[in-house]
Amino acid sequence: MIAKLLDVFFGCWHARYSFPITVRTGPRRIKAASLTGTYVVCLDCGKELPYDWKEMRVVSPDSGRSKGVPSLATKEAA
């Protein structure tokens, strides 16, 4: 619990992402891709986050619902 609290104040904001990567099905599936089959990587800290191509948003692994992160195209244009 303390680690989550420290992460809120001092952790990475995950503001910059890689292009979405879709993995093939198989035994070596990445944990972040287990929800949707696609994931993005934070370019600042290297964390892999699940990504939904249909909504074009990063999906929260805890709740399974999409976060308020705009699409990758919008972030690059800004």
C-alpha cells in the first residue's frame, strides 16, 4: 500500500508511449497484452500497458476500463 502511495506522488505519469504493438497468440504472451492482445510501452519508464485498438486508448489493467488518455495520433499532433 505504501508503494502505491509513493508511486502516486513520485511515479511516472506515462505521458509518452510507443506505437501500439500487437502480439501473436501463444504461450509467450506478454502480461500487458493479455487483456486486448495489444500493448504500448511508456518511453520514460519502460512499463508495458494494455492498449485497446477499437477505443484507441490505454486500458487500465486493474479495472479493465479505459483511462482518460487520448489516442496516440492526438498525442503526437499536440
